[in-house]
Amino acid sequence: MGIKLCVNHAEYHYDFEKSHGFKDITLTLEDTGIMSILGPNGCGKTTLLKCIDGLMKLCKGNISINDKDLCCMSRNEIAKIVGYVPQFHQPSFAFSVLDAVVVGRAPHIGFLNSPKEEDFLIAKQALETMGISYLTDTPYTQLSGGERQMVLIARVLTQQPSLLLLDEPTSHLDFGNQIKLLSILQKLANTGLPIIMTSHFPDHAFLASDKVAIMKHGELVDVGSPSEIMTESNLEEVYKIKVKIVDVDVGVSRRICIPIVE
Amino acid sequence: MKKITTPTIDKQTTQKSHKLKFLMALKSLRGLPISIILIILLVCLFILSLGLGRYPVSAENVLQILFSHVGSGIQTIITGITNLLNLPVTPIFGPPVSDISNTVVIQIRLPRILAALIVGAALSLAGGSFQGLFRNPLVSPDLLGVSAGAGFGAALAILLSGERILIQASAFCFALLAVGIVYTVSKVIKGNRTLSLVLAGLAISSLFSASLSLMEYIADPTDQLPTIIYWLMGSLSSLNLTDVAFAAIPILCGMTVLLLMRWRFNVLAMGEEEAQALGVNIGRIRAIIIVCCTLMSAAAVCISGIIGWVGLVIPHISRLLVGPDHKRLLPVSLLLGAAYLLIIDDIARTISSLEVPLGVLTAMIGAPFFLYMLSRRGKGWA
């Protein structure tokens, strides 16, 4: 597949409040795998994701996908390449889960057409990938927050993008589902689909990331592999708490992050 | 149904696709009967309504009259062709019988019944579309000021001339003007566009309502004022076929576009930003929907006067019947709206020797029925 994403000196600021924007961010993503963006609340993670999907227009700098500037692309063109899952979704009507997921075919379906059997088949396969086939006919409004998150990810898979942007995909999930979702994401990444996700859990970045970017006050602190970037000093600086990074070996060996309560 | 032709598909997926096909067939079957039932119901209602009234005509006679007109139409064409080719003429269909029942059915009832059908269909389709666009089941087609604009336009024309054609034209133009102002003003307001449209609609509507009140205040209370008030309560009496034909043009145009793009409403219902993430050019689609709905409801209101409640309740009842998927919801809304207004208009013209205003009846019958429907269903709102 291969995708090349370049974020070049990007800057965005809201006109009412400066804190949630970001400035001078330069990032490139050429390889597949999962990139986690860490950072405290309001550091501009969500805004950055929205700008990469072209939902918000940069104030300065530029973003290009496969060497094509985002500003020159139509919404439909972007949607065929980039899939975006927001943090929250407030449903308005009681669509069945299948109807809500097949909406992901929108960029591939002509303006006056509606989804055909093939499209429903793709939607069903996406539900299967997410392990929620049993929800197919459930009204969307009756789902729990976690189920809704899974449905949203199924929808974005139905979109068949070449780059996935997930905004805190684990935030509404219980302990078990968080880990299940991470392993699903890792499988997807292994099939060659690059994923950029924001997260509040350093452990998740250790568990399932090939690259980590840390943001603070709208600026990029550091980018690199998890073991290089996720150091005690970096995390302490960003989150303003004491943390210990330790390697554990209890049958599985892994690096974890322990917050210290004083 | 189209067959999937993927040669490389393995056995498991073929099985799955068969199962899926079966499920989809079931699903479309579940939706199909209701549209067909509604179409049959509409045809029956149409014929019954033509016979209904102070001079009753049996359904058999109604059909006879209708066929004789169709026949004479065909005969005219045949005669034209044979004349052109210089062939001897042997008439197959006779001229239509012209007696009292013919006059009553064709000249008096047919325009009115056609008007009820298109006005009902237009208002409820516009209502359903607006509810999808604004992601809110409580929205009605006059959200952006169509009714207020039309009311003011009609009152102004009544004050200035009282000519029927002028009243219709003025109502239509001012309805478009009101929505045009709302759309332009909403661009200036900062923040969420949906909200700014609703707020601008509210403000402009009350501006036109106030101007309407002023018109009523200065109107001649013996003659003009009752005309204005009667117009505002809605009525389909005294319409002729030309009026209906003129209103039908914008209504059918809007209807065609909205029905063709109806699946897009499912994408819009996900929310503005998500629809954009799914590749929807939100500004363009919003403009298309607003233009279509405004043309439809303005054309409806300008021949019928203000008929509230249809555009709010019918999409809602349709949603209770077939669910929120706009692919089925919008056609069902359209058919149900046409049937509903036809029944209401039949009641309005037959219940007493004095004609009951339509706007009064739609609310008096619609509101209790709506509450009954809501109380009957277990699942949540919308």
C-alpha cells in the first residue's frame, strides 16, 4: 500500500483560546505500524489529528499525503485515504449497527447511489474483524460506550483507508476490551495499515506502538521508538508527576510505567 | 437483486454471501410491503375521495369518468396521427360523458385531491429531510422561515390586490426570500453552522411574523382581515388544475433530487464533522437539501396556506413504522404524508356544510394520534 504523510511546520490556533492548538509541528510517517501520540489534556493531540484529516485548516505550514497537499484534495479524495474515528459520538437516530457501519462506504459510493450487497459484505467483514458480529441488528442508540467505540472502528475499516487516525480509541473501554482492541489494532497494523492514535496510557504505547510522539503545550517534545522516548524524565516533564519505568519479567517480559503517588 | 460475481471467493465467503443475500432479501421484503400497501391505499383513497362529497358519485362511476377522459386523450392522439397520415378515421374511444358527475369529479374534486396529495407529500418529505439534516426529530419544514415568509407574502398581496394568482406568487416569493435571508445571515454567525441556521431561522421567522401582524392590524376588518386569517389556517378549496400544475413543478423537482440522494442522509445523521470525515462536502449537500426542501414547501404553502404539523408528525410516524434508515424512511414519509393530507382534506370538506380549515384539522387529529403512537412504542425516543 505505502503511504507517506508529511506534516511540515504545522500550526493551528483557535481564535478564542490559544491553549488547545499546536505550533511548529514537523512529522513524517512513511513506514507502517502504530504511532502513539501522548500528552496531557489540552495539548493539541485531537486538533492535530483533525488537521491531518483536513477537518480543520492549518493556520501555518502544510500537511501532505503521498506528496499531495491536503488543501488541494477534495473531501471525498481525503476520505478514501484517511479514516478518522473521533473520541465521542452522540447518536441521533436509532440506526441498526449494520446501517451505521455501512455508512463508511460513503466515499466509495456515488452521490446518488446507495450501498449494494458488496458494500454490506465489507461492513459485515469489518464487524467480524472487530469481533462484534452479534451486534449487527442492535439499534445503535442502545449500545454501551465501549460497544459504540468498537462500532465506530468497524465503520472506519469499512471505509478501507490507507491511514487510520484514532482519537483515544481505548478511552471508553473496560480493562479487558482495551487490551483486546490494542491487539486488533496491532493485527491491522501488521497487515500494512499505518495507524496514528492518541492515548492517555503510557503502558499502551509500550504494549502496541512502533513509534511514539510526545506533545506538550501544543509542541512536539520528542518522536522516536517507545524505548528511546518514553523515559522517566520525558514523562515527568510532560505529566508533572513522578514515574518509574521498569522492565518486568513474569513469564512475559515487558517495559511498564508506574506512577508514584507521594 | 444483483448477483455477486467474484470468481476467487472461497467457499466460506460464498456461504456467507448467500446467507447475507437471504438476510438482505428478508430485510427488503420487510420494507417492501409497507410501500406497496401505501401505494394501493393511496389509489383507493384517490378514487374514493373523487366520489366523496355533497354530490356522491360511486367508485364505479368515478372509474368510468376517469377512463373516459384517458380514452378521449388517447383518441385525440390517434386522430392526430391518422390525420397526419391521411388514413380513414374510425374512433375507438368516444368523447367523455359530460354530465353533472363528470363536472363534479373532474372540475371540482380532481384539482383539490391532487393538491392534497402533492402538498401532503411535499411537506412530509421536506420535514423528514430537515430532520435528517439537522439530526433532530423535532424539526419541521418551516424551521427556516418558509411559513412565516409565505404568510407575510400572502397578507401583503391580499392588502394590495386580492388577486388569487398574485397571492400565490407573492407567498411563494416571500417564502423563498425568507429562507434566502436566513441562509445568508447564518453564514455571518460564528460557530456551529447548524445552530446558526436554526437561530437565524428563529429570528427571521419572528421578523416576518411581526410584519404579518402589522398587515393584519392595518387590514380592512370586514373584508381583507378574514381573507388573511382564512389563508393562514390553510385550505385547498377553490384551486384549479393550473394552480396545481404550477405548484407541482418545483415539488416534483425537489422530490426527485431528495429521493435520489436519500442514502446520503444516513451519512449526514452521523454528525457534521463525521460526515466530513466520511468524504461528504457538507456545505454543498446542505445547500442542495435546503434548496430542495424550500422549493417544495414554498410551492406547497403557496397553494394551500399554512398547514402545520404534517411535516413534523408524518416523518416521525414513518420512523416508528420502518426505522430511521432514510433509504426507506423518505419514500414512506412521502406516501404517508400524501395519504394523510388527503384523508384530512376529505374530512375538512365533508364533515359539515361549512368547510373546516385544514390547519386546524391536521393538528386536532394529528396531535392525539401522535401521542398515542409515542405511548405505544417501548423503545427510546426517535
